Amino acid sequence: MREPFDMELFLAGIMSGANATKKRHVRQAAIIQQEINKHWTECNPWRWKKKHLTWFINEKLKNHSNYTRYHYGLTMKLIIKRLERNWRIKLKTISPSNTQKNPAP
């Protein structure tokens, strides 16, 4: 059995900001990794294709709030940056103005 891929180490070189933000990105990246591995048995992000991330955000998160999808999108941007790809992931039914957790009345 292989060792699980260390997402924290994978993202360490490109993450900046508060510790809580870094922890959130690592936690979300691990969830992305777990779901992609379940669906495609592809655990190593270096072997992921754009379709893997597109599938995750548009299928696995389709019933989640725009706020949640937005934050996973930010984590995906970090993953894409670390992979040194220029992928653009289209997020279905999300707009920046709808990402507030508690919108004003």
C-alpha cells in the first residue's frame, strides 16, 4: 500500500496568509483529493487533469452554497498554481456577489 499524498507539503510553498486560511486550504485540498481518488482512483495531484477539478466543483459541490463553492474555488486556484497550469475552471451558478455568508437584508 502506498503512502497517502501529503497535500499540506504540496501546497506549502505557495500558501500565504493567516494560519486559519492555510488550514482551510489544506483541509479542502485533502477533501478534493479524497473525492477525486474515490471517483477516478487518482490520488496524486501531479497526475490530475482539468476534468478532475471541474468534476469536483460542478458535480460534488452542486448542492452546496455559493459561499462554499467560492472557497473551494480559491483552493483549486492554489492547486492549479502549484501544478503550474493555466487552467480556467468554470463554476456553474456562482457569481462573486453571491458569496457572502450572511448577505445584508
